[in-house]
Amino acid sequence: MTLEVFGFWALAVVLVGSALAVVLTKNLFHSVLWLALALTGTAGIFLMLDAEFLAGVQILLYAGGVVTVVVFAIVVTERLVGTKLSHTSRRAWLGGGVAAMFLAVMLSQLARVPLSPLKIPMESDPTRLIGSAVLTRFLLPFELLAVVLLVSLLAASYFARPEE
């Protein structure tokens, strides 16, 4: 077994285990922490696929940004409600059955097509191409997105302030 195969299986175990912990943990805050680990494991899979840009976006936007926003939402909601938030999986058996059926369909489809172990070399650096496209051709939409995010952050801080 090569180091790459071992790394993939180690990341796969971490990813599946943390995804299960997200669903099965009763404490909502702990679920968010497991979600951060699952998203970081996904970034590791992207790195193994030589998709450095996607791994960076995964870490910055999802593991960093989304998890931070969810943690702040939990903290603010617990402060407003005054009780500890928790969630339960009432129909975990139904979700497990659907997941098992989905896994069976995926494995049967993967068994039909032989996978090539060869790695196709890339002709150019995709991160450089994405960066130059964002900062030249798509500069206006990129800046408009920044303004929209700034306005939404200001609106969220306005609505989160205490009433006087």
C-alpha cells in the first residue's frame, strides 16, 4: 500500500466518522465542531486530487466562514432563548436505510466501470488561471459580491444588537 492510498483511507475514515458524528451528536455545538472536521477532511481529499484552489476555498469559506457563522448563531440564540440547545435524530433508522440504498446503487454503478489508475498531467496551473480570470474578466462581479457580503454583515450586526 502506497503512502497516497494510506492517506486517502485515513482521510476517508476521518471524513465518514466526523460526518456520522455531525448527525448523531445531540449537542448542537459539538455537531458544528464535527462539521468543521468533516469540511477540513474534504479539503484534504481535494489536496490529494491536486486541487489546491478548491482545498483553499473549502478551508476559508466552509470550515472557516460557515462554521464561524453557525457558532455565532448558536451563541446568540442560546443567549436570547436562555436554554441550552440540543437536537435529536428521531428517524435515524430511516436515514440509515436511505444511505444504505444510496451506497448500494453507487457501488453497483462503480463496479460496472473500470477505473484508470493513471494520473493525467495538467497542462497549466489551474489556480493561476482562476486567479487571473477573477481579477481581470470577472472583476466587477467579484467586487459586487464583496459589497453584497459587506451589506449583509452590516445588516446582521444591526439585527443582532440588543434592544433598548
